[in-house]
Amino acid sequence: MPTHGSLTKAGKVRNQTPKIPPTRKKNTSPRRRNLRNYQKMITNQRAFDKGRRRRRRRR
């Protein structure tokens, strides 16, 4: 089975990139996260739907 590129060079780029320490992320509480998702999905969708209903089609 032919290979794409030689296996001796495998992982070359990943080993050359500098290691950056991970940044600490503060997780939001589930209550706040659920509220934000609800506002994105439900509240904004209602406003979008209302705007669509009011438009009239041009003929």
C-alpha cells in the first residue's frame, strides 16, 4: 500500500510548534448557561417570526 509522504517525517510540524500553556476558563453555572440558550433559541426566534408575519408579498 503506497503512503502519502514518508513516514520518517511524520509529526514534524507538530513537534516544531511552540507549546503554549492552556488558559484557565471559568465555566458559567448551568442555570446561567441554560438561560442564555433559552434566550437565544426562544426569545430571538419569536421576534424573528413576528417580523416575518408582518411582511406582505409584492406581486
